[in-house]
Amino acid sequence: MNSVSPSTVQYIGGAMQDELVESRRQQQQPMERQGNFSLRPPQSPDPSREAAGEPDEMDKLKAKLMSAWNNVKYGWTVKSKTSFNKMSPVIVLGQSYVLNSEDEVERFRLAFVSRIWLTYRREFPQLEGSTWTTDCGWGCMLRSGQMLLAQGLLVHLMPRDWAWPDAQQLTDVDLEVFRPRSPARAGGVPIPSFGSPRGSNTPEKSLPSEQGPKTSQKKRPECARDRLAEPIHRKLVTWFGDQPRASFGVHQLVEIGKSSGKKAGDWYGPSIVAHILRKAVSKTSALHNLAVYVAQDCTVYKEDVARLCDPSRSQAPPDPSSQAWKSVIILVPVRLGGEALNPSYIECVKNILKLECCIGIIGGKPKHSLYFIGFQDEQLLYLDPHYCQPVVDVTQVNFSLESFHCSSPKKMPFTRMDPSCTIGFYAKNKKDFESLCSAVHVALSSSEEKYPIFTFVEGQGQDYGLEGHSSGPAAHILPPGNLGRSNNRRNSDEFVFL
């Protein structure tokens, strides 16, 4: 049965009331002074305020009202269980799970819950040069990008197949497993989900064995290796905290985005976010052995990646004996169609998500970005940033990690996927990069289209940088002979239509 999150009542009765009261108070004050707000004579601008780029009172009022509305809109959720076919494999970032046994269901649950979940937050320190203290309603692509980078960092820093040791705390995992009625129909009678409501001590009613798998009541033996890695996990989460000094927090990402003409409150496209992440990683002192490469015009230039990962190759002459090679996250902004996803690319996207080197896909349309991590049959599996949570002070020693992990798997049809997206890959060393190139090439070859989603080529390409990816330019069509057809189409990012 659908239910409303308990945080709804608490939030609407507290923070929202304060927001609305404050906005009313600010609106009434000028009315009392002037008699009628709409007829108030214009005031001369404050030169010092304009020079500092500070918003005026009207902007502040608009921002507060918009924040209030978005916090209500995204501050609650109606929970519904996601259905899974027990006969078809569920693919999650290169791993396969067939939910036909208790152990497999538990393995999938741990894999999903262990992903880092980054959502809208409210009441964080004010973003510089604005009145925003929340990213509700506009920061979803930044949050999706954070999740993509966080997955890359998990693979980079954590042990292979790491699982969050405290995932057992999130017992309310909302999914149902279906047994198909016939080979032609992947539906069937739902089998009640494992897990009970969070915080509930009431045991679930036992079910006949023929109704399908249920959650094991035995606690999974904790892996000592995973527990030892917990300080790294916690440190990783702090890098995404909503504090001005957090390396990959919203404050830093918004600041970096200013060089491309973006500001707090704007919507960020997947291509812009890819370049913002690249610059954020290059700026931080926390990661010396990791680089981010962003493909140009749907092309990964191998020599550019090699020079990025091995600085000795830029020497004259190159040092052939150098063993230094940074790990690399490769981000490829693409557009899988025109106004809608080209169905011919669905099989290709599936094959990419099957690769262990894939760290996910971020995409979506304005104000509705998602982070795709897998699929089952003809539906994508994703993490949704559109849930507003209170800010967590990650500077505290034992801050809670619970709100950074999601217990609700969600699916949507491939046909609803927006064609604008950025695909992420990770290679730990040179050998892994070479294997990545081969594996991705095979996955790309599965497309029914003549032109692949993107390509790997030898040599170098022009370095566009973040500044070369501001919004507004007309998109391009491949092949070159069809360029004229795109002249009347505008998009929020530069993409190559396939």
C-alpha cells in the first residue's frame, strides 16, 4: 500500500512554515512603508550592491518563494513497490542478479543499497552570490553527476565488490519479485517484498514456499574487509557534503559552472556537468592519482587519455621507461536521437551497462535528471535525486550515512529515457584502459545504426575545455551531409545527434 514519508508532516509543519512566514513578512514590510507594493516608486540602485553582484530584495523574495514551493514539492514521496521479474537477470553496473533465490535477492539488495545516493538538500549554507540555500527544483543534474562521480570513486578507492556493512539498517527495501505466468508475458502474481518497514519490530507473516523468495532473517556475515574500508567510505561521502569547502559539493560545482555562464538556480545539462566534474577532480588535492577525461564530439582520443594519465608522454622526448599511469574516469556526452530516444540504440545501451568498466549514465530533460545504473528486460534501473532531505553536517565525527544510501529501486521504460546523456567509464591502469577500449568497442558494435554512439580513435583531438561548452549553440547532425537539417533546433548543451 502506498504511504507518505513520515518526514512530510514534520517538514511542512516546521521548515516550510518558517519559509512562508518569512516570505510573507518581507512582502508586507515594503507594503506598509509604501502603501501599495505595485505602486512603489523606483529606488535608485545601490552601486556597492551592484558591484558586489548581490541580488536585490525582489530577487531574494522570488528565491524564497521558489525555494518554499520546491521544498514542498520534493520534500515528500509516495512510496510504491517496484516489481522485478524473477526469471530475467537484473543488471547493475556490470553485475548480474537473477532473483530466483533468497541469496540472489539479498545480493542484489546489498549491491543497490551500497551505491551512493545524492539528492536535493535544504538549509545548507547560502550559495555565494545568490540567496539559494537549497538546490530543490534546479540541481538534479548536478546531483546525478555527483552520483556518477561517487560511483567512480567507490570503484577507485574501495575493495572490489565492496558492500556497505551497515546496509542491514535499511530493511525497508521496496521491491516485489514476479513469477512470469508464461514465457510470452513477463508479468505475473507479485511476491511480497522482503524487508519490513524501517524501525518496525513486527515480524512479517510467513508465506508458503511456492510463493517465491523472501528475505533471509539471518544476518549476512559481515566481511571484515568491508568494515575496514568504512573510514574511506565515510571520507568519500564528506567530499560530496553540502559545505562550501567540500571538494565535490554543490557549492564547488556551482562555482566551477560560473565559467560556462551557469549560476545557482540554472539547470545544468549532462555535457556541462561532465566538464564541471573534470575540473572539480583536477582542482582537489584529495586525489593525486585520478584523472577525468571528457570525450569531444562523441570521440575518445586515445593519445589524449594517455597523456592525461601518463604526464611523462608530454616530455620531449617521452620517457618509455615510465611506469606512472593515473586511474581515469572517462565521461562521454552523447545524444541518442533527436527529440526522443532512437530505439535502435537501446540494445547498445544495455550492452554498455553490462560492462564492469561502466559506472553508469546520467541523463534527462530539464528539471528531471536521473542516474541510470542498470536494467531488467526493457526497463532501466535508476537512482532518483528528486527527493529533498535536510542537510547533513558531514564535519561531525559520526554523521549519519543513512540518507546517502537509497532503499527504493526504481525502474522506467527505455522508451522514456531522454536522449541527452553522459556515459561514464573507469579504468584503474593502462591495461584496464586497453581492455575498456576493446570491450566498449564490442558493445558499440551491437547498435543497428550505421553510426555508433561514440568512437575510440588513435591520436589527439582539440581541447575544448569547459568554456567551450556553454549553452546555446545549434546541435550538429551526423553525417556531415545532413548538417542543414539541424539549423532550426536548439538545445541546452552541445551534442552530436546520432
